[in-house]
Amino acid sequence: MSDTTQQLALGGQKIVEDLRVLLTDSEEMLRLAANVPGEGVDALRERLTAHVETLQAALGDAQRNARHRYRAATVSAERYVRHNPWRSLGMAAGAGFLLGVLAAR
């Protein structure tokens, strides 16, 4: 995996984690605002409810997207190994050798 791909994967994970934190905070604010009377608070509650629903949808979409990409990568890797068993074995042996050399240092 290239550095750019790793950075994108980490960025995607960070976005999902940020969405989770934001969703948790919004749900807590909504819970706290439920006990406060007033017209302005009613509007705030409606906005927070809409915000929480939007965040839940975005988080669900991000999780579905990540799951889809993971499955696609798994299928692609399996297909490559099935079509190129000796090359795959050679790469695995080479990676094991390199890790062994590095671990021996």
C-alpha cells in the first residue's frame, strides 16, 4: 500500500471517529435541551434533532463505504493469489525474509 493510500485510509478513519464524537456530543446536547422550556429552545431542539439524524446517516454511509472498499480489496487480493500462486508465495517468502532480517538486528 502506498503512503498516499495509507494517508487516505487514516484520514477516512479520522473522519469516522470525528463524526462519532460529534454525534455523541449532539445527542448529549439534545438530551440536556429536552428539559429546558422556551420557544428558542424548541427551535434548538429541532435543529439538534435534524443534526443528529444527519450525522447518523453520514456515519452509516461512511461505514458502508468502508465495508464495501474492504470487501473489494479482499476479493481483489484473493483473485490475485488464485491467479498467481507462485508469485504470491514468492512475495510472502520475501516479506518474511525481510522481516526476519530486520527482527534479527
